[in-house]
Amino acid sequence: MKKASFLLFFSLCVVCFTKCKPAAEDRVKMHENANRISDSIGRAIDQAMDEVKIQPAADTSKKAK
């Protein structure tokens, strides 16, 4: 009886763990969405950095005479 209950419990655990994780297609979609979002965040940061980029000023080391 113990052996049968253990096998039943074990098979129930296996079924739960295999059914609860996302399907392969869902995981692929999640990775694609994450890549798309990280790319858009990177583009937004690059655009913001380009807006505030400091242009080199004219040579100010020469003194006026």
C-alpha cells in the first residue's frame, strides 16, 4: 500500500511540475517581447544621451591680447 501511495504521489508531483510551466511557444514569445522591450529602452536611452551630448567648444586656452 505504501508503494502504491508513493507512486501515486510521485506521479501527481511530476504531472504538476510539467503542466505548470509555460509551453515552449509561450517562452519564445516571452523572450521576443523581452528583447523588443530592452531594445526600445536602449534606443530611448541613446536618444536621450544624443540630446544632451556636449559639443566641444572653441579653443578657449588662447588669451585675448
